[in-house]
Amino acid sequence: MELRVFPRRIFRPLIPLVAPLGAMLVVGATCAFNVAQAAQPTAPDTIESRVQGCIACHGTHGQGSDNDYFPRLAGKPAEYLFNQLMNFREGRRKYPPMNYLVTYLSDEYLHEIATYFSHQRPPYPPPAKPTVGSSTLAHGQDLVQHGDAAREIPACVACHGAKLTGMEPAIPGLVGLHRDYISAQIGAWRSGSRRAIAPDCMHEIATRLTDEDVNAVAVWLSTQPAPPNPVPAPARSLKTPLACGSEPQ
Ligand code: HEC
Ligand code: HEC
């Protein structure tokens, strides 16, 4: 079962956290301060000041960082980002610094932050160099583009888009993410520590994948360059093969 692969991955994110933790506490204080004292004349409450607390880990424009577990936010659909902030606030996703940061923020405030990052268009990092053999890469590409009908695994592109840039309003792109982040998220869906609005299609899909599948799709996705115009596909332009509560059709 997945625990064979994931314990090391689950605990590794805690190591790089030791350094940002100090920054995070300051950041948390800043957020609380912004909320509690929005009218304070000496601290202008602009969206740029609100996201100061986020950029230490997610990059100045939400482009992500070299840390394998700090994801890109820029350009993901606003409702997707908003759903995630709600998921952290309400415990459907668990990462203590994120859970802590959003605990006291209102829906409206989170929506503004989500919209801000969805409009950011910083360049994508160069695609990762493949670190696995060509058969693993080919298997990853095959699952992403065609799925595996015999095992009822739909193609990832059926929902995430042929260009892997996601679909409005709430399906994220899968380009520009690190391999370890992708496999950690799929692992979290399998173990139940990440949940989405029911019906949780990603939970269904994640539990149909083997460890080898997860590794193969994560590596292949991380080696893909972003397309020239990396915007999410329009809402309802793809008919999702499974029902997803976060993307009603
Ligand atoms: C200490 C570092 C840190 C700080 C500060 C931080 N984040 Fe995060 N954030 C993370 C990590 C790590 C994850 C992935 C957690 C996981 O594994 O689920 C994440 C996940 C997210 C996600 C989900 C991304 C996705 O693609 O699913 C959103 C949205 C997000 N953060 C927004 C914010 C916002 C907004 C702020 C500022 C209020 C913020 N973060 C501050 C580290 C941080
Ligand atoms: C039936 C539609 C559907 C299919 C097929 C699908 N996904 Fe998803 N995926 C979603 C939705 C919806 C979300 C957002 C869930 C949420 O709100 O947390 C998502 C989110 C994700 C995320 C989280 C991204 C992030 O930034 O944290 C990853 C990783 C992912 N999917 C990978 C895959 C892979 C790999 C496949 C193919 C094996 C796949 N998905 C197939 C609908 C789908």
C-alpha cells in the first residue's frame, strides 16, 4: 500500500520549514494584524501587502520556489485557489503553516487573494530533466494522455486539459509543478489527508493508481514545458469523465 513509498515524502517537507517558520510567524502576525486592524492608517491594506505573507514560500508572483513542496499558485483558476484556501481553513487539506495562516481569514478576503494569484503570469520554471528510464516516462505520458480503460483510470488531460493548463473555474493546471509535490498530493488523496468537495473525483482516481503509476505520471508531468499561452481552458469546454464536486457541470 502507499505507505511503502510515502513516509519519507510526507516528513521531508518539514525539514525546509524550519527556516521559513520564523518568517511564517511574522507573516501570521502580519495577516492577523491586517484583518484586525484594516483601518489602521499607517499600514495600507492593499492586496500587495496582504500577500506579503505568502511570497516567502510561493514566490513574489506566486511562481513557486525551488523547494519541491512549495507549489506554484500563479495562473491557476481563481475558484481552484479559493477552494484550496477553504480546504486548508476547514481541515480538508493539512499543512500546519497553511492551516494556521488562513484560520482567521474571511471567505471574502481569501477570494481576493485567490483572484490576485490567478491573474499573475510570471514565467514558468524550465521543465525538470528526466531522472528515470524511458519506459517509466512513456508509461507516465500514456496515463496522462490516454488513461487506462481496463483499470477505469481516465486520462488526466480529460479534465486538466490537453495543454495541462487546467479548466475554469476550478481545475488546476499540472505544468510547472515539481515531481515530489505532485506525488505527495496524489499520496495525500490516497491516504485521505487531502480531500476536495464531494464527489471527490481525485480521490477516486488516486486510489486506482499504483505506486509505479504515481511515480511515472509525476515525473512525466514535471518534465513538460508550459505551452506558449498557458491559460486554463474555458469553463465546460471539457466534459469531465467523472463527477467532481469542485467543478460542477
Ligand atoms: C511556510 C511556507 C508557506 C507560506 C508562508 C504560505 N504557503 Fe501556501 N502552501 C505552502 C505549501 C508547502 C503548500 C502545499 C501543502 C500541501 O502539501 O498540501 C501550500 C499550498 C497552498 C495552496 C494550494 C496550492 C495548490 O495548487 O493546490 C494555496 C492556494 C496557497 N498555499 C496559498 C497561500 C497563501 C494565499 C498564502 C499567504 C496567505 C500562503 N499560501 C502562505 C507553503 C506556504
Ligand atoms: C474527472 C476529472 C479529473 C481527472 C480525470 C483528473 N483530475 Fe486531477 N484534479 C481534478 C480536480 C477537480 C482537481 C481539483 C481538486 C480540488 O479542488 O482540490 C484536481 C487536482 C489535481 C491535482 C492537484 C494540483 C495542485 O496544484 O495541488 C493533481 C496533482 C492532479 N489533479 C493530478 C491528476 C492526474 C495525475 C490525473 C491523471 C492520472 C488527474 N489529475 C486526472 C480533476 C481531475
